[in-house]
Amino acid sequence: MDWFTNEDFWKNMYDWLFPPARFQSAKEEVEKILVLSGVQKGNVLDLCCGPGRHAFELARLGFNVTGVDASSFLLGKARELCSGLENVEFVHTDMRDFVRPGCFDLVINMFTSFGYFEDQEENMKVLRNIKSSLKSDGKLLMEMASKEVLLRNYKDSIVTERSSKMLVEKHSFEPGMARMKNQWIVLDAGSYRVYSLEHYVYSGQELKMMLQMCGFTNVELFGSLDGTPYDLNARRLVAVAS
């Protein structure tokens, strides 16, 4: 079983991955997404929507939102959050399989939710499906940790404590440095769980070339959702493509 299809992972890591502060920041993040993309109305696809924090804010602003995720647990959280909003739907499926030709004005893919698949052709398929799903003038916005930013701040282990719990993150790269290997160890009241995660980590130019190979002709890179340059001071990799 791949780590990203393991519901036990999402259930047990949920509080670490999605603390209250991450939900509280979603409103401001959505505002910045709309400024960067230039999209102000229409249909939005939140690909790998997780617990729906961005989908909720977009729907609240009047967009018609489709949230897609492979985790039924996370979609349950998203449906709970968006209860009462009629302009949002959630679809339980693999991102490799979702495509709605010419449907969306904006597609967002946030929080390093790309590069999961060991076969790089499957990651390219995701980008081609996104391109097919966009309207002719539609935009894609992706936000992720990049190779340059990770290496600049690289630590082979990080320890985080919350009340009686502790998370130990161990990081390494495969030979060639295309894929990052993570081992997350959660310690809680004398017991522990271990999760292993592997995914591609892209440089700005690698992601740009992939997008161009999948039919995107205009690709801009930014160092944050604030629209800062993608340079040595970049905090994240943000790509806006059409």
C-alpha cells in the first residue's frame, strides 16, 4: 500500500498536518491565490483538497468548487467543514483518474500535494488531466516545497513536541536527489507509530519544464503566495500556469 492511500496515516497524522492555525490561514491564502491567478469567479477544482480548508473559503466567496481527494477520511472532514454550502462538491478518487474536459476556470493544488507517484509518467498524467480540465483561458496554481528551498534549510531530523506527543521527522534523498524519503515517528504515551513517505521534490525549472511538456504555454514561478520572486529568498515554490 502506498503511504498516501493509507487511511491510518491520515487519521493518525491529522492533528500534526492540519492544526487549527492551518485552517485559520486558509482565508488569507485564498485571497492571495485569487490575486496571483487573476481568477475572480467561476468553477474551481481543488485537487487533493484534504480536509477542505481552501474549498470552504472559495465556496464562501461564491465559486462553484469541486474538491477531489483519494482519502475518504479527509473528505469526511471536508464535507463536515462545508456542511450547508450548496456550491461545493467532493469527489473520492485518485488524482490520476480525475478529468472534466473544459470545465474549470481555476485549478489549485496546494501543500506539496504533487509528485507522489514513483513512475514519473503518472505525475505527468496528472498535469495533462489538469490541462484538459481547464477552460481555454483557465489557470493552474500549484504550491509546494521545492528542491532549492528544502536544500537551503535542510535538516536530516526535526523533532516537534505537542503536550504529551512527539513527532520525529527523519529526511533523506534517493541517489540522484529526485525523490525525498521521509520517516515520521509519532511517540504518544509510551507507544509509537512509524510512517514512511516518498515523493518527488522538484526544482522551479523542473516543474516549469513539466508543465510546458503537458501543454501549458505560460508558466510563472513565485517564491510565495505573496507573489515574491522565486529566488534565493523563496519560502515556497508557487507556479501559475495557463
